[in-house]
Amino acid sequence: MEDIAVNQVLRGSGFAIVSHPFTYVRILVQVGHDPLPSAGGGNLFSRKFSYLTRDFAYAKHIAKIDGKAGLFKGLAPRLCAGAIGTIIHNSVLKQCHEADKFNVEAEEGSLRHVVNETIKETIASSCAIIVTYPFRVIFLRCMVQFIGKETKYSGVFDSVLTVYRGEGVKGFFAGLIPRVIGGVLSVWICNMLAHLFNTYATYDEKRCQTELKCSQLLSSFHRYSAGLIAHVYTHPFMLVSNLMAVNNCGLAGGLAPQAPVYPTWLHCWWDLGRNGHMKRGRSLFF
């Protein structure tokens, strides 16, 4: 279990480092900061639309202002959140299995077995989200500083003091509720869809050199597809959580005129839905 956790932490950290500039861009897009001019375009059906040049162009824009190192603002708290979250998730999941509270004799791969495993994973994921959420708040605010060219959040420990002095303990958990809801829904949607795909999707065994290898490949593909679908349906919760994490925190990116000040996350949800912004920042390349 320890070796698995270490490998997961290393893989997660590597992915976080490589993807961080694009995560940076996505977060700025989500809070509504689009400094680059829009450009016209069309899709395969010749439908006209306007899109904002983001991803690589946006990353170049950030690097031009803050240098290449500026693309990695907030990386340290993000790595802390990832590493601690992985350890907590694995530890809680292990305890759930050992406690045997939710174990009901069921055939592996059956719906009852999937539900039991999903309940355990939900508990583990929720614990990881709650414990590491303060780091998430810090890394989001480190990124949003770009909008107002501020330096209020500069390091993990200094940022902890900044949040505590300005907002108290509750500042570390701004936007936590929609984040937990989104995380729980993501686990259930992903697991249930993967179960349906694995149960009802068929394949020609004669065309597979090895049935086990083909089965594993299909299972991974089904899991990946389920994850994409879960991302689409849980994005609004993640978006609202990110906005509330920086809302009215003293940074220009969380104050008017850049962003409205919301009293609760439900007000934020209603405002985004009313203005058709629920999909904002969901995809970088499309």
C-alpha cells in the first residue's frame, strides 16, 4: 500500500508540474479574465461563433508579463494538496476495507459490489477534499493575483497567515460545499457509467489476441470515457467552488468590477446560470 501511495504521489506530482501552466490559464478563464482579443471562427457545420484565444496564446501572454517562472504560481500548494490528498485517500480507503462496515457478500463486478466500493471511495475522496482544501484555496488565490498584479500570496506558510489574518479559519474553506458535492457526484457518475459500459459493451473475443488484455484495455477505455462524462456534468460545481474560493478575498480578481461579490455559493450558481456562464473554462481547446 505504501509503495502504491508513493507511486501515485510521484505520478500526480509529475502531471501537476507539466499541466500547471494550462491549469493556470483555465482558472483565469473561469474567473472571467480574458485579456486577449477574441477571434471569429466556425465549426464543421459552418456555424459561426466567437472564441477567445486561450491555452498556448494565453500562457505566452502570462510568460511575457511574469516570465516563464510566472507560469508556475501556486504550484507549491497544489503539490502539497495532491500529495497529502493521495495519502489521506489511500489511508481512509484502507481503513474502510479493514473496518468491513460496508462489505456485503457480492460477486465482483456486480452492481452491489460496485455500489459498496463506490461508498468507500466516496468517503475517502470526501476526506481528502476537506483536509486539503485550504491548500486549494491558496493555490487558486496565487493564480488569481495575476489579474491585479498583486503579491499578497507568495508562499505556502505566508499565504496561510494571510488567509487566517484576513478571514479567519472560514477563509480556508471558502467554496468547500460545491467542491465536495462535485467530488461526490464525480465518483458516483464515473463508477456507475464504467459499470454500465463494462456490463453492456460487447467485443469480439476472436479479434483479441488475449481476452484478458483486451478486457483490461476496454475497462480502461470505459473508465476514461466515464471520467470525461463525469467532468462535463460536475464542472458547474467545480467552477462555483473556484469562484467562491477567491470571492471577496481582497484580490482584484474576486472583487467588482472583475467579479460580483456573492454572499453564498448558491447566489453564485444562480448568477452563472442566469447569464449562461456555467460552461466557462470547461475546456481549453474547444
